[in-house]
Amino acid sequence: MHVLQPKWRTALTRARQERASGGTGKAVTLAIVGLLFWAAVFGVLFRVLRYFRDVREIGALLAGKLLSLTLLSFVSVLLLSNVITALSSFFLAKDLDLLVSSPVDQARIYLAKLGETLLHSSWMVALMAVPIFTAYAVVYHGGLLFPLVAAGSFLPFLVLPAVLGSAATLILVNVFPARRTRDLLSIIALAAAAGVILLFRIIRPEQLARPEGFRNLLDFITVLRAPASPLLPSDWVTKAVMGYLGGKMDWLPLYLLWSTAGAALVLGAWLHGRLYHTGFTRAQEGAERFVRGGVWGRALGNLLKPLGAARREFILKDLKLFFRDTTQWSQLILLGALLLVYVFNIRALPLFRGEQVPFYLVSVVSFLNLGLAGFVLASIAARFIFPAVSLEGRQMWLLRSSPLELRALLWSKYWVGTIPLLVLALAITILTNVILKATPFMMAVGVGTIILLTLAISALALAFGALYPQFETENAAQIPTSFGGLVFMMATVALLAVVIVIESAPVYRYLHAAVNQEPLTISPLMVGAFLLVIAVCVTATVVPLRIALRRIEQFEF
Amino acid sequence: MIRLEDLTKDYGSFRAVDHVTLHVPRGALYGFLGPNGAGKTTTLRMIAGILRPTTGRVLIGGDDVIAQPLAAKARLGFIPDRPFVYEKLTGAEFLRFVAGLYGQDGQLVERRVDELMEIFELSAWKNELVESYSHGMRQKLIISSALIHRPEVIVVDEPMVGLDPRAARLLKDLFRGFVSRGGTVLMSTHTLEIAEALCDRIAIIQGGKIVAAGTMAELRTQTASGDIGLEDLFLRLTGGAAAKELAAVLEDGR
């Protein structure tokens, strides 16, 4: 605990300062959003589990399978998260020089850093588990002792990925120098993408959704009974929890969890003792010397000549930094995987199987798809545009002491983020509408709206990034998970809701006319609604950009 | 060339700079001295336009840094005490980028980049990422970046930190040469020997206030100190008691 004292004392002081500087609003917002999220997870799971409970014979099996699958997805998230967190806490953290040079036992450093890694990488999963276990407890009448059983099985479940993740990082750092994280994170990102695909294969969710696809009930039950793997801790937690809830407490899974966690800790400490010193030494060397992007830089430099020296150099600098920073560009790999899943899901919609689906259903899906596409774009903007201002923090001395107009800085940041986002937005909207065989009207509405939304989403991301800057964060990937990132996502969801509600009126008119085979007349209501959407999106673009500019002007370093 | 008029900076209830008025004439190498936390860096950052004064104003070549920032900053080269630069740019790219901020590009800039990297012995590292530079190399790169657009004024905060003796000597020669060609340098430093040997005029700040300013001879007259060196003068003006107490504590610890 003593080793971690500076960390938690810093956290406490920061919380106290937040409170003193009127941060109560922030805490209340976070609490409300958190509670709403908990309530939503609990509500959905409660309904599902109640339905399962009433299914005779296989109800408990279904509930157990659901828990097992949820925990399995937790394992993969935790493993990945621990690998990434361990890299910074064990090898790149600022307190390491002091710790390593102090007469502190290796095992103590290991345990302290493991605890730090576990806390940073697992808190979200732990919070997520609360409404899940609560729903199981309520539906299956867990009783007063259930929290003990749940916590008793979940704690070692969290320890295992932390030990494995940090051990994996330890080995990787011994192979690749930590500061050359390009190789390391490429591996991690690819492993994550592969993990997602693998998980999909293991789960085979489509089979569970269609029991009629099985030859007989026996096959279906066999699949339900079969554990994802009897060696996975997620299965042990499921057995312990479901056994207790079913009235037949099985102690073996608990023994397995605790003994494996204990053994993993001992092995992890041993491995740390063997490899940490060489890994830490390697982490100090190996800054990257290979420079990429020379040819592209020159070509783009010529293309951007008309913008003038300041803006051109600024844009080129931003692009170079992005593609040379592994923590930033590696996110593109995951993004690609997610987009594939997105388009795949649209393709997999049961709209064109068998009988003719009414065209209005396709149109409604195409219209609502706008909201989903907008949300995907918001998540991408949170990853890539929201951190833009924060990333300039340490170099702001240079920008502020130079005669660069802050308007030009903002302009460059805005378009560097918006143009790729716009290309992506158009690609997914057109592609999904083509897959859905949407009508030209719906295609036009979709394309027009997504252009306006993208311009607004980029501006909101930049503005909230300037309002809630994270100048001290060294890892760009951590910036979107801040409070400002949450507020940005909330604001964007609100914008999407407003736009969809306004546009639903003319879209309804169009569908009504088409279904009744009447000619479509352009009414003042339709024109007014589209004009209102334009006004809302333009306002959501211009006002945030102005606020961002004013905020950047006020920054002091 | 640099004029500070009644300059004040508050951080909440703490006053870091307290009604400072100072004139740095064109062609002068002006030393800005003071103990830790006296307000040196805050003053220099206000001159560079990084911090906004609470009251008062800064004029560079007659242009107000807040009211006419572009004109004022175009004359200025600022060298901060901590060399934060873009880690993922090469040294040459960084210099090109800075030149771009001042609206300069093309062959002239390329020649200037080569020239400066040659002077500071960074040519071999020209196309290496800054993340592989040592602290001293980064400091040299930042000094080069402050010179890339041929400024009229250089404002520099602790220039010698991290520099090897060769580079420190080079920088001293460079500043003297710059001043002899009509340039102006305002330099904060803790190395009093350098200030004494290099500066035409010196200002000493303590508790956010200028406690003395002028040539060495004027400072001696102001403090009625006779023929003493800058170090004794500095300790007399800023209170040397702390140093004596520290020595006593160290003695006790034995």
C-alpha cells in the first residue's frame, strides 16, 4: 500500500479540489448517467431472465449460458485492457524511476503495480457486473448471502486476467522495447480484432436465437449444456453463481478460482522477478528512429500549397503525428473491425429472406439507421477529434508564442478530423442504403442528413475537447474516456434524437404517400422540417466552434 | 524594444507578478534574475503571449502583445525552460513547422534549417525523430526554432539548462553576435557568472516585484554595495539568510 500511497493521495486531493472548485455538478452528472446505465442493464436483463425462468426444463440452462457468455466477453475485454494498462503502469509510468531506484522488494513493486493495473483496467467491468448480478439475485431469489458468493467468485475472476495480461506485457516488452510500442500495440490491436471474431465464433449467438435451427431439442440442450471451455474462469464463476442460485452450492469452482488466482499470482511474481529488470531496461531505450511518411508528406505538401505556409504545415504536422503515434493509428484497426460488424449486421437483417418485405419497413430501417450511423460517427469523433486540442497541450507554448492565428489552428484541426469522417459517413450511409435497397428519396435524405450531422459532430467533438482538455495525459487513447468524452457523447445523442424526431415528419409523409400509392406532394411542412434540420445542424456546428475558439484563447500554460 | 507597463499577474488569490514596469532597449542583452518562484517565468511567458496579464501590458517593438498579437509575436523568438516538442516529428520537420507558423517556407527555410542544425551540431540527427534526442539536443533544437524566422527579439528562460559546455559557449557567442547586429535578448538565468559576464543590464525580481534594475555599476550604486560581484549583490537583494540556514541544517545533520 505504501508504494501506491502517492497515487491514491493524489486521487484524493484531486477529488477534494474538484469539490472545492464546484465539481459537484460533474459528480452529479456522472452519478445520474451511471445510475441510468445500471437501471437500463438491470431492466433488460431482468426481463430476459424472468422470461428464461418461466421456460420449463431449459430456463436455468439459458440463464447460465447467458451469464457464461457475458463473463467470457468480460475475460477478453479484461485481458486486452490489462495488457495495455500494464504497459504504462509497469514500464512507462513516471513513478518507476523512483520505485526501481528505491530499496523496495521486487515482489512489493509487483503487487503494487498489479493492483494499480487491476484497478485501472477492471473498474468498468466491475461496475458493469453489479446490475448483472443484481438481476440474477432478484429473479432467482439469491438472498442475503448472494452478494458474498458473487463477490467471492468475481474477485479472483478479475485477478486472473490482470496477472495474465501483465505477464503477457512483461514478455512482449522483453521481446520489443516498450517505447517502440508500435510493434507491441499492433500485436495487441490485431489480437483484439482477432479476439472479437473468435468470440463471435465461440458464442455462435445466431444458433441460440433460433432454436428451430437445431435438429431436435436434445441438440439445443447439448449446446446449452456445453461450457465454452471447462478451463475458463468465466465458466467457474457461472457454475458457482448458478449452483448457489439453483440451491445446490458447488464449492469446487470457488476452490478452482481462488487456487488458480493464488497460483497465478505466485507465478506472475516469479516471472516478474526473472524478467522485469531486463524489460524495464529495454523500456528506457529504443526510441523510434525509422521515420515514415516522407513521400506522402511531400505529395500532400504540394497539394496543400494554396492554403499558405502556416495552415499547410499545421495540417501536415497533425497527419504525421497521427500516423506515427501507435496509440492513435492502431485504433483504426479496431475501428475497421467494428465497421465490418456494422455493415455485416445490416446485411444480416432478416429483411430479404423468403417473402417480400414491405418497402416501408426497409425505409424505416434505412431512416433509423441514420441514428445508428450518427452514433458510430460520434464514437469515432470521440476517438480521433475530441483529443485534438488536448494533444497540443505541452506544445501550446510554441503555438501561443508564434503569430499563428488560433482561428487557423482550429480550422486545421476541424478539417483534418472532418474530411475523413465525412468520407466514412458517406461510405457507410450509401453502402447500407444500397444493401437495404432504399428508394432514391430515402437515399437523398440519408446522405444529406449524414453530411450535416458529420459537420456538427466534428464541431461538437472539437468544442468539448477544448472545454474539457486533458493536457497531462500522455496516451491519446485515454482522453475520450474522460468526463468530457461522456458529455460529448451525451450532447451528440441529443442532437441525433432532435434531428431524427424533426425528420420523422416528412419521412412519414413520404411513406404514407408511397404506401397509398399517392403522388408525393412537397408540402410546407416537409420543406420546413428539412430547413429546421439544416438550421439545427448549422447551429450545432458554428456555435461549438466559436465556443472552442474562445476557450482556446483563454488557455494559460 | 520590450516594454512592460505596470504588468500584474494573479493566480487566484496569489499574485505572481506585481506591477512590474521594465524597459529593455534595442540592442541590449538584458539579464532577468531572481530566486525560485520570484515571477521570472510568469513574466517571460506574458511577454511571449502565452499568459494573459491580469492588468498592465506588454509592448514588443511598439506592438501590444494582446491587442496586436500577430505583429508583436512575428518579431519574437521564445525559448522556454522546458523543451516540450512534438516527439514524432524529425528535427528538420519541427524547424520547418515552426517556420511555417511564421508564414515562411521554401528554399530559404531549407537553407536556414541546414545552417542552424549545422551550427548546433544536429546535422547527423536532422532526419531522426525528436523522441530519440537527449535533453540537451532538444534544448538546441528549441533554440534553433526560436532563430529560424530571424527574430528581432529573443526571450529566453534558463537557456543553459541541459547544454554541454561547448553548446553553452556557442549560445553565449550567438547571443552576443545577435545583440551586436541590433537584436535584443531578454534572458532569465540562475547562472550568475554568465549573467555578469554576458549581460549589459540586469533586473532582479523578487516576490513578483522588480527590486533592482540597471547596469552592474548602477546596481552597486543602488544598493550602496561597493565593488562586489553579482552573486553577493543578488544575495544581498534577495536575502542570503536562507543559504546560511541551509548550511546550518546540513552541519547539524552530520
